[in-house]
Amino acid sequence: MNILVVGGTGLVGAHAALHLKALGHRVTVMSRIKPSADSPVAGFPHIKGSYLCSPDESDYVNHKKLAQFDWMLFAAGSDVRHKPEGVSDKHFYHQANTIAIPSFMSRARDAGIKRVVNIGSFYPQVEPDLIKTSAYVRSRHESDVALRALNSQEFFVCSLNAPFILGYVPGLEVPHLQAWSLYAAGRIPDVLMVAPDGGVNHISTQSLSEAIVGAFENGKGGHGYLVGDENLSWKDYIAYYQRAAGNELELSVSPDEHPMFPDDMLIAGRNSFIRYEPENGELNYSTNVIGEAILEIVDGYLG
């Protein structure tokens, strides 16, 4: 198939693009900035543009560009990393997620794309109370409901609502994963070696890419899949990195804000532990592979 990966230069999009290409698909990546020469997707066909842009903006992706593709992976929703300073959460997330994502999906449908897999967030399904209190979670919920409502016999769309995602793609720098590798190896001496309380579910990019293929080939149209792998306390999560780095130390657990796990990253709140049983079934993705993924991360960043 001829597949467009929107957000194809990020961790999820780049890994999925490489995985889909390895399976024999033709893959084009779309991003606002062209991949650098050392990017793992540097040799892929590229479309410069943003799903956020309106028709009068220079990097608007028009009907003709979208019409050439059979399938589309959307891995480009907006979160705290993308929010400009001075803009309220409510305004930014409403425009960037609630409005822009379903609008872009409608354009893909009208251009003739037949199948879309969207990478969404797990928060609306596992912590529904956050829909009322968090502008980000509300926007991810509203965009997910709206885009899945577009599903029809002629236009397949489903969501993979993922937890914290980790993985290593050679040539792609992911600063927070590199920082956790350095921290676990004891190479950030100014930060006390202690674990925050709480935890969350995690999924590897390998598992998520497999789930993407499963969704394209066997998924249920209009469904929002709650995907994931291991439920880990933050102490156990750091311990995976420590073992991989050869720096196993017994950690105490602190309820205080941790510089490696800032409060704005923990949307469900400091000290919370989000556990759940992920969906798999027809998606047929690998599980119990977080330790293996972290070994790759640490080896990739620390050698």
C-alpha cells in the first residue's frame, strides 16, 4: 500500500515508517520540517506541511497531495511539548486537537484515503474524570470521538490510544529517553538518585508499530483500542534502566516532585499509579518487551 505517516519524524512515526517499509509498503512521511540528513527517515519521500494549517498558509497540505495515498497513519497530536508560551491550555488544545485533528481526517477522507489509524492518548479511557479537569485530556477525548465518528464502509478509521511510549530508533534523538539513560547510569550527579512515587503503563515503539499494522489489516472500524504493555511503578521503571546501564542501586521512593518526572508530565497527578489491562486480540502485537526496549535505549545512548 501507499501510506502517508503524519508526524513521521517523531519517535512513533519514524519507527512505524521504518516498520511499514520493511513489510513492503511505500511510505511517505509528512512533517513541518524536512528530515535532516542523518535522520532515520531521511531517504523517505517527504511532504512538508502541518495538519494544523489552514488553506491560506504556505504549508497547508492540499487535496491533491493527500489523494495519492491508500492509507494514513496519524501520529501528530499536540501536547505540552508543542504549546507556545502565553497561550492558554484551553485555547491551544481545543484548536490543535479538538478542531484540527477531525478536520484533517475529513480532508483525508474527501481526498480518497481509505484507511486511517490514529495514535491517541490513553487518559480519556483509563482516567475519564480528567476529561472534565484537564484541557489536554478533554481535547484528546473530543478529537478521538469526532474522528472515529467519520468511520464508514468507504472510510475506515480507528484509534490506538497509547500510554507512555519508549523505544530507540538509530539516528533519532529523544531527549527524555537519553536523559533517563544518563540518570540511571549515575551520569547526572546533581540529581538525587531516588524514585518518585506512583507509576504508569508503558508500551514500546516495536509493540506499537505491530499494533498499527494489526489495526490497518484487521482492526474494527470506529473503535478506540486501549493499547499498552507493562504496568510499572516509577521505581521499577528506573530499575530497568539501571540494570541496562550496569548501575543497580536500591532506590528509596519520594512523594516529592522529581526533576526527571516533572508534574506537567504526570497529567493524572504526582504519586498516581495508572494500571489497566490493555486490548490486543486482532492487533496481535508483542507484550512483555519493555525490558528489551530499555536495553536498546541505554545501549543506543550510552554505548
